[in-house]
Amino acid sequence: MTHRAIDMPAGRTGSDGIDEHGLAGLVVLDDAAFVNAAYERFLGRHPVDWERELWLAPLRRGSRSKLEVLVDIRHSREGSARAAAIPELVPPPQPGRMRRLPLVGPLLDWVHRLVTLGRLARRLDLLEGAVLAGVVSESRTADALTKQVDLGLRRIEEAKADRALVDEHLSALWRWATPLASAAAGPAATALRGDAASRSRFDDYYRAFEERHRGTREQIRDRLRYYLPTLEAVAQRSATELPVRFVDLGCGRGEMIELLRGHGLDAYGVENSDAMVASCGANGLPVVRGDAIAHLESLDAGAMAGVTCIHVIEHLPFLQLQALFAQCSRVLRPGGVAIFETPNPENLIVGACNFYYDPTHLRPLPPEPMRFLLEASGFVDVVIERLHPGAAPSTIDSATDPRANVYSTLMSVPQDYALIGYKPHVSAANSAASP
């Protein structure tokens, strides 16, 4: 039989030296791709669905080989008309009278197969080489991927090490900066880095300043009664085998401690002013001398039923304020309460003038950002309570001075506000963590 080339692109030779349109390039394909490629090679078109299934079924059953399928497609009526050829593909013997003879026909077939055995062996060698080349190629690809994964893992470990180094430097910076921030923050500074005599003079000054501008002990204690029902309710809910204790941070003269202990609650204070500690001691009130945040850090988690902090947070830089809220959340037991009272800058006279009476105040703290910070620190059900509306000063005659009405209107806005938030109960915390 004479074969002529089909009018189609020449075969491409891959990196493994195999002609993609040759016999080896066809038979190494999977079944569906093989049928598609055979139709393209011999018939110049794609098979329709029923034609594809016609060849896939016997291939997958194993009743026909790929070589037999190629021969059948090539020598079909459509394939014969196009006469496309693959040099390695041996055409079937021509039918003839001799081949139909009972004994001679089978003998001729046997002779033909013997003659073509060499070609078949060469084709098998070619296929074996193609398979081996594919295995080698896949092995090289796997090695390259393994190297890339190893490189990626090394880079991840290097990034972790770099992050750890950065965290270490930040921690060192924080340890270095915190004492400086504390020194600049308020009464705890007592003349910044002054000697003992300077600190003593500052303590004496600040105690006298509070006596004049903050109000008497009785006045402050009466104001603090507003928080008593909240604290008593928490004490009742927390009555378990654990002690129910309250701590007042920056307790000053100890009015909150006196109020709580007078109503049967176990309370103590933390204060860093020697003069204030001495004042509390003179009144028989238990006070720990030290820094509020450092004291909280020394407590066990869940040790306290409540934390109060009255007119302290306006003395702290933001990072210390953030640390204070976080430590309060840590030391409270589930359901415990934290109360923070501070001047209210919504009152224009407080925000623009009265706030700065105290030389240790840093800046006014608007209510809503403080609520957000408390919530971000783990507290729930945070409320803002606006307290203590003011009045015109006694130096203004409300009957004759036209400024009196304006001043009274401005001062009717509460001068202080309190943030009251709760440590989540265990069940609430678990449900919040669930997806």
C-alpha cells in the first residue's frame, strides 16, 4: 500500500525526543486524549461523542489495544480516503485469495507477524524509552518542587526568627520606656526623678491640693455611694468558696475603701503617694504602697471580684492605660466588675479649664473612645454613666450677672463620667469564641 502524508502540521518533538504525532507520542496518552489525537492524526478532526465512546469502551475493557485502534481508524473508509500515515504503524496484510485458504492463510499471517516482529520490538523499545523519560522528567520535577518547599520552609523559619528578634527589641524598649512614662504620668512621679525631699514636698502639696479642690472626705464618700449597689450586687453573685475582694487603684485618701468596708465588703487600696498611704493608715484603712499596674501583675488571674479606679486614668499615657485595662480584665473573675471614673470633657468648662487645675493631668479622655478601649480589653456590657452636674461659681451673682445663665447652662453637662464594664462569664466567653 502506498501512504501519502496528510495535509496537517508536522509533528513536534518534545524535550524527551519523542515525536508528539508519531506512534510513541500517541500511545503514551491516556485513553480519551489518545482517541482525540488519533482522529486528529488520521481523520483531521475531533471525534464526536459517540465515536469517542465507541473506542474508549474496548480500550478500557482491555479487549483492544491502542495499536489495534490506530490501525482500525487509519484503515477505516474515512481514514483510507485521507491516507495519512505513521511510518512505524504496520498496515495489515492485503486481503487476497491465498490468505483465505484454510492452511495457507494462517501460515501467511504467521510469516507476516514474524517479519514485523523486529518493528514491534523497536516500537516497544521506543515506548519503554518514552515511559522512562517521563519517569525521569517527573522525578526531576518532584525534586525541584521539594527544593522549593524546603526553601520556603527555611524562609518561614527565618521570618519567625526575625519576628522573635523584633518582639524582643520591642519588649526591651517597653521595659525601658515604662518607668519614664510612669515618671511623667502624675502623682506617682513626685517631681519626676527628684530626691526623697522633693518627692515628700510634692506629696504634701498634692494632698493639700486635693483637700481644697477635690472636696472633703465626706463629700467624696457621698459621691461614691452611687457605685455601692453595683459592687454589692457583684459581691452577692460572686459569693462562692473564693474570697470576694475589691481593690481600689489610686485610692488617694481612701474614701472608696472606707465606704466598701463600712458596708461589709472586703476592700483594700493601692497608692504610690507616701502622704496618701500615711493618711489611709491613720484612718485604719489597708493600703498597698506601689504602682497600680505592677500590683495587678502580681495578682493571680481571677483573684478579684471588682476593681475601682476613681480619677486615675487621666494621669496615664495611652500605653499604660491599655495595660491597666488588660490587667484589670485578667485579675477579675467571670462576672467581676471594673469601674473607672474620670473628668468629662463633654462639659466645655471642664474640658477647657477645670481639667487643668491638676498639674499631673495629661489630657481629657472622651467617653466613647474609652468605652471602645475597655471593650477591646475584653469587657462586656460596658456603660457610660455621666455624673455630677455643676453650677455657677459663687463669685457670679445669678440675679444680676448675665453670665450666670450661660455658665449654668454649660455646667449643667455632667462634670464626670464613669465607665462600668464586666468580665464575661465563662459560658459567654465560650459562645463568643465558637464559630
